[in-house]
Amino acid sequence: MDARVTVAQTTKAASQREADEPHSLVVRFGLDQPLAMDAGVSLAPLTIAYQTYGTLNADKSNAILVCHALTGDQHVASDHPITKKPGWWWIMVGPGRPIDTNRYFVISTNVVGGCMGTTGPASLNPATGRPYGLDLPLVTIRDMVNAQAMLIDHLGIETLFCVAGGSMGGMQVLQWAASFPSRVFAALPIATAAKHSSQNIAFHEVGRQAIMADPNWCQGRYLEEGVFPTKGLSVARMAAHITYMSDEALQSKFGRKLQGREAPTFSFDADFQIENYLRHQGTSFVDRFDANSYLYVTRACDYFDLAADYGGSLALAFKGTKTRFCVVSFQSDWLYTTAASRAIVHALNAGGASVSFVDIETDRGHDAFLLNEPEFIATTRGFLDAAARARGLPPAKGSSRTESPEEETL
């Protein structure tokens, strides 16, 4: 057998094990503690996989919940158990870093519908003994947040010092602030929007159709069939990855440079570096993520429209809130634009909220919040420091370097 096939099969088997036996903390809620879902059904039993970093102080006032982006997970600052790469936000979370684990108690969960230990389509359905597949009810951002609130209750934390996250994580931040305003002292929504645009939905639909068109998808029952829609998921990832980078970044990094050759081959091989790069992004992604989970989390983003729950007025979602906000956008982000962040800021102002807004100039596009962007790092540190003083938390201690991590998109 080809050694590459053996490695791929081993990696995929390990990934499937993470769905039910994650390398992280877990809390299991029984039939008597169901999650009431927006789809009109209850989900029970429910497992939530999570990680914590730092120490919870005596009055439980220093807890920060970090919400992950589309294909992220609970391993925000610890090595990923499948890829062995550093946590997806290690540049921001750790001793002396902006989200300082010497000062704060950081909690990160895998969302409902994910594939890293929280109940999702790859998890075993106790009613059937088979993976849920598409039998799992469709999930919304509010479902994800309500499940996180169950975990926070379980940990005995009444008020979170801060809820922070980018992209889909930013949607969760906004939902937390709207659903539980008295439980969120500070909120840091980054590179996000209060609703998914038609263009956003369109890109997600292309990805879902790529997965469902793969013969190995098997109507969502591929795990039982012992196959995996690798090609479809890879194409979905490639399409999504284009939206995470700006045109300037793509041109600067790749331009029209050829991949390891002097002239075009006049074939459909990866002649251009950008083609090779996208193929690599697609093939590496399938080792760590479940195809059905991709369907679920993209659909959750599509359904997100916070103002719709308040008669179409986003300002009403935040009316009278005491939460402190810092909204961050990136000028070259065309997936969740600066205009989308400004709309959030205007709604917060109309609702009487305390809000600051930082629009950062960078050519790195949507992925900028994952990378070494000095202005973003300084903004996060400054906002949390000011909020910590208002909260009465002790001063920060120590410092740490902020090297750029290996490129990893979510």
C-alpha cells in the first residue's frame, strides 16, 4: 500500500476519534439538561469539548471566553492533536500576550456542530449507535452560544470578563452580548458582521454543493460506509480560502509566478504557484475537519441575522447594554467588510453602548486577525487593559514576543 495512503487513513481515523474522544476537557449534559435549539427541537445528551488556560481568580471575575472561527476549535493556544501545529491563536493567547494567561482565565470551546469533541454530525448518536450525520438538527449561532452558556454555568462563572472572537467567532461575541448582556463585561468582535450577506451565503453554498456532489458523501453517511468526500471538501476549502485573502496579498505573494517550472505545461497541472497553494490548502484541510461539520457551521453563519430577532433593528439588540465593546475590522477584508463593522458600531451607538472602533490598514485581508498585525495586537492589549482596570483586576505582569505563526486559516 502507498505510504501516503496509509498516513492519510491513520490521520483520518484519528480525526474521527476526536469527535467522541477529544484530547481536551469535556462536560457531558444528560437527558435532563437538553439544549433547546432554534430548529424547534431539543438536543440531549450534549457533549461540549473545551480547553482552559490560566487560573480562575477567587471571585471568578477574570474569565475570557474565546470563540473560534468557522473551522477552528477549542485548541486556541495548545497544539492541535491531529495536525500537531500550534493553537490557532497562540500569537494572541498565552503568558504575557494580549490575552494574558498570567492574568486571565481563558476558556475556548468547540462549537455545537463541530468535529473536535462537541456534539456534531460525526458524533455517535446514542439513540442509534451510529454517527448523527444529517440527523443532527441544524445549528445556529445562538445555539452555539446557548451551549457555551451551559458550560459557563457548569464552571460556576456568573459574568465573563470578556468574550472575544473573529469571523464566525465574532458573530458568537455579538450573540453573547445580545442574549446575555448582564453576563458580558467586555466584548471584542473582530472581522465580523451582524448578518451574513448574500455574497457570503453564495460562497458557502458553492462549498456545500462541492461536498454533496462528491460520490463519497453518500447522503451524509460516509463514515458508516468507510469512505470520505475528500475531493468535495478540498474544493470547498479552496473556494473559501480565496475569500480569506485580499487581492493585494494574493498578487504580492504569488502574482503569476509559475510553480517549479520555466514555462507553462499546456495542461491542467498546477502551473501557477497560486494553484499549487490552493491545492495544498484543500488537501491539508481534509485531514483535520469533517465534511458534514462544514455543512453545519457554514449553514449556521448563513442563518445569522441578529437584527431579525429585534424587529429588524440592530440597535434594539444592544439597547441599554452595560457591556464595553471594541469592534475591529481590516480595510482589505472583503469577506466581512469595514462597512459591516461600521453598521455594528452605529447600532451600538444608537443603543447607548460604550464602544470603540478600530479599522486597521493591512493588505492581509480577512485572515489578518490570525496573524502578526502589530496594530491589532496593540488594540487588543489596550482594550483589555482598560477593561481590566474598570473591572478592578490586578495589573498585568511580564511580556512575551509576538512572532508570526505558521500560516493557518480558519
